[in-house]
Amino acid sequence: VLRYVGVVDIIKQKGDVELRKYKKDHPFAQLSGSDNIIAFTTERYKKQPLIVRGPGAGAEVTAGGVFSDILRLASYLGAPS
């Protein structure tokens, strides 16, 4: 299964978005709809990362947030309200 994932490396102070391939039994491959997931790989969770999974905002809430941000930016740039 292909998934776009954000990868943050604290040591290198670097972040990337990558297209990665996962086996069907991997937690990232089992997402559906607007679910979100994050895996923490640390010294303590090196062999088996800590996985946190839950529902995302969904298309309507995300669109409303983007629209709100556009209105706020337009106001900041001097657009009449």
C-alpha cells in the first residue's frame, strides 16, 4: 500500500514528506477515510514504535479551516470586511 508520510528527524533537524510503500499488515496501510496516525520511534520504542491513531477532521471541517485562514489572511492584507 502506498502512503504519503511526513518524516521528522530530530537529530538531523530535518523534515520531509515522502511516498512510501507498506505491507498490508502495517498500521499505516490500514488507515481509512480521514484517519490520522503517527508513529514515535525513540530509544525506548526503537524495535516497536509507539503508534497513535484516531479520526481526522474530515473534508468539511478541513475546508472550513482553510477558508477561515484565507479570510484571516485577506483581512491582515487589508481587504475590506
